[in-house]
Amino acid sequence: MKKQVLISGAGFAGLTLAYWLNKFDFDVTVVEYASGLRRGGSPIDIRGKALDIVQEMGIGDQVKAKEFIHTDEIVNDQGETLVRFSLNKQPEYLGDIEIHRGDLLDIIYDALPKDGVKILFNSSIATLEELDDAVKVVFEDGSIHSFDYVFGADGTHSIVRRLVFGEEHQFTQFFGAYFAFAETKDIDTGRTKDTGVMYRSLGKQALIYQFLNGANGVLMFRSPKLDWDYRNKEQHKQILKDNFGNEKGWKVLEILDAMLHSDSLFFDEVCQVHVPQWYKGRVALVGDAAHAPSFFTGMGTSLAMIGATCLAKSLAAHADHQIAFAQYQEQHKPFAEEIQSRIIQNQKYQLPETEEELKASIERFQKIQNV
């Protein structure tokens, strides 16, 4: 009889895990709080071992076909170009693939056999109770189900982690900054659709990434820890207004206005997740729920896909889930921690705090190949 597994979260970690567990003959259910795939956000990168994984999943050609080939510019207050560069022409990024978040989610989702993986949108876990040989799950709608294993692939604010491992504050490390993104398709940057534009001032950054059918704006700022609720959209808008309402540089006020009128604004703090042990009983964490590295590392998506693949292959190799979970953590955690260690330097480049750091953040790109 097939093992019944529940995955909380239909992001990169959850969908990748669903793909592999189905391949290894598990009966897979994915539960997702949102009404559909969360396609918004800035372009993401597929790097390192994750490039091998997409080939192994049979989606390499589709991913390559959707590659987002673009250049970037850093501009001054007046929108004049200070430096134009291609990030992926840096030696350490050669061969990497940048792709829009929604495109990659769609590709992985379409690779799932719909008769083999059940995905429940607009649904969430209310309680978990581990029994001798199963996990009893009560969903928000009151329905009760039993699974052999439950996996938290539900991001930085993981419900599974809170229910089984403890409150979020025990595991998150704040890095003194916040960020937001939303669609900004009506803002004209004066550049072609394959050009991302960024503007930096001390402790702040604004970006617009254009693409075929629209554009996404991003605002970031350094700040002490705020008292905020990650689900309170109106509060998020007020925080952005407080921090950017008096900005005069480039397109910052236009981006802010778009965010204040957006129904799909995403706001969060820059943080990492550090969980000492990624599993407990029949429950395990994967992706950002276990080891969110922050987008400043540029490795969140790749790390999630690598970890999900490692977890699935460990389960396929060992009938004893405790051995499988321990192997997964032993193999993947050192790599995750190495990626997490990159945040400080990368954050300096993105959100410089001094004039010296601001100058260095621009000169860094002047040293690589201009296009």
C-alpha cells in the first residue's frame, strides 16, 4: 500500500517534493493557503546543483526556453545610468538560468501528474497530532485526515513549523531590513523590457523589473525591528508610506503609489530561518520553512529545490523515516548554512549604509563586463 503524505505549501520546495515523492510511488496531497500558485515576485535564479535537478525532472528544456535574459542598470536621482551590466556574466554565475517566478512554478506544476498528486488550494492545516503510526491532520474546514508523513514546505512563516516545532520567533534571525514588491506595469522606465533598473540611496533601494506582459516594482529599506503583522496588508502599506513618502529620487514615489493601490502587495522582513533539527517524529521541514536564506543570497529557490530532492531521495532509499530524515539533514544542512552565511556581504551591496558602501556597490558592477 502506498504511503500517504501531506505537503503544506505549493511553492518551489513543495512542488519539487511532490514531483519526486510521486515518482517514488508515494500518494501525495499538497495543501496551499492561497487560491492558486503564487506567481508574483521578482525573477529568480536556478544555480548549481538545481540546474542538474531540473534536467533530471525532465523540465530542463522548458526552463531554458523561458529564461529571462536581461541587463541591469543602476541609475541616479534623475534616472541617468551610472552603470549597465549583466549579472550572469560574472564568472561565478556563468551557466545559471534566471527565470520569472511564475514561469518556473507553472513548469513544475504542469510536470505533476494530476491523477497522482492532489492539490488543495484555499486550504490550510489547523492542527496536527502524531499517532503511533500516522499523523492526524485537521484542516481549517474541519475535515480530518490521516497521513504517514507531513512536510512543512510553507515558507518563512510556516504553519507546520509553528504547530510542531514551536513559535516562529524561536527560529528567525532578523537582518535589519524590510522589502515589498507589487506589479508596477504602468511605470515607464524609458528602457526596453529586457532591462531591470535599480536606484540606491543610503539604506534604501528601489527596483523595476520589466518583462513581456508587465513589470514588478520592489522597495527595500533598512530599519530596526518593527511591530507588524505579516498578514495585515493595510499596515504594510502604511509602513511603506512612512519610509518612502518623502523620497524624491528616480521613480520611487511612483513605485510607492503603485504599491499603495495594489491588491497583491507582498511585504516581509529580511530574515533567515535557523531550525536546529528539521524533523520531529513523522513531520519534516523543507525549503524556507527549514532554512530560509533570504533573497539577498540569490539562492532561495535553488536551495529549496535541492533540499526537496534530497529529502525525497532519502525517503525512497530508507523504509525507516527516521533514518531518511536524519540523512536528509546530514547531507543538506551544511550546504544550507554555507548559503546563509553569504547574506551580510550581499546585503551591503544591495542596501549600503554609508557613502563608502554606496560607492563600492556601484564600482562592483563597473568591474564586470558592461553590455
